[in-house]
Amino acid sequence: MALAAQVVACALSFGLAAVLKRAGFGGFGLPVILGVEGVIAAILSLRWGLARWWIPLQLVLPLTAGTALMLDLPSWVFLAAFAALALVFWNASSDRVPLYLTNRTTWRALVDLLPEKPGARFLDVGSGIGGTMLFLAARRPDMTFTGIESAPLPFALAWLRLKLAGLPNVRLHYGDFWNHDLGTAEVVYCFLSPEPMPKLFDKATREMRPGSLFISNSFAVNRPGIAGGCLV
């Protein structure tokens, strides 16, 4: 839908510029046309119900792309940018899970949800660059914190951060969380997207032991009577 908004906005902005030029209102420079395209795409995105964080992206995309083309950058720059994006959003196309980073407000809320039981295990499903685990592990040295990440670049950054932090109660695994047994932890935390939540909650229900805590940040499991975080 975001791409469709840009296509429609491109047709409208360049078409309007051509009509106005034929009507004798003079020509419009490319930056003006691309700026109008960004505004139209942002409005369409808002009207079509896309998340609000798409708005600034839609606004700047045409001008940014136009500037890159006008600078006549070497082709390897675009290949490098594509490779970097692929390494970050490795699983976005298959699992529909982009990179969402948990903020400090949520970190502090998670501290209050951790069990008092010494030796309890915390599993971060899709741990990103490791910020959540580092924050919690520093405050609960009596617990073990494990993260699973399948995107290569976030995993590499998380591995480096964990090595530099030197916390003995943190583990990091590279791979697909669908292949990991959720029953190995008393608390399972995820910040993914709406797409995998029903399937993930079914997995949690099968594998997690009674009294364990499954926490979903922001995204409900999309099943009747079930909220975004629940006891299983």
C-alpha cells in the first residue's frame, strides 16, 4: 500500500505539472514536483490506514530518490544500501516481522513483571540489537536472559554489545525462533508484528509450562478474549 501510494502520487504530481504547463502557468522544477508527490503520498497513506510512521517516510522518499539520481552516484552505492537493508530486515518478507526496538519505558515496565524466583529464565524472541536483555540482565543478575535473532546485522551488533558488557547471565542465539522451545523459559517476551502473533501464541500455549508468562509488546494475539500479554 505504501508503494501504491507513491505510484498514484507520482502519476498525479507529474500529470498535474504537465497540465499546468500546457495551460500556460509555466514549468515547475523537479524538486517542486517531487515535493508535491511526497505530500500526496503521505496524505494517501494516512487515508488508507497505514501506520503514522509511514508519513515522514512518504514525504521524504521522492526528494531523496530524486537527489540520489541527480547526484549520479556509482552503482555500488545502491547495491551497498540494498545489502545493508537486507541484513537488517532479513526476515521481513517471510515472517512479516520488521525491526522494532523496545524503548526504555518498556524496559522499566518489564523489570516489574519479572518473577522474584532466583534462577528464572527470560527469553527474548526477536531480540534485535540486544538492548532489552542488557537492561534487564544488569538489574536481575539472579536470572538468565536469552535472546534469539535471525537478522544478521542486528545479531552481530547484539553479539558485540553483549561481549563488551561482559554480563555472565546473558546468552544470544542466531536462528529462527520457530525452531526454539519456548518451554525453556519462565518469561517469553516478543515485539514482532501482528502477522505472526496467532501462530506464536499457539506455540507458546503448547510449549510453555503452567504459570509462565508470555508478554507481547503492542501487538495482540488476535484471538477472542486474549489480550496482548497473558499467563499460560
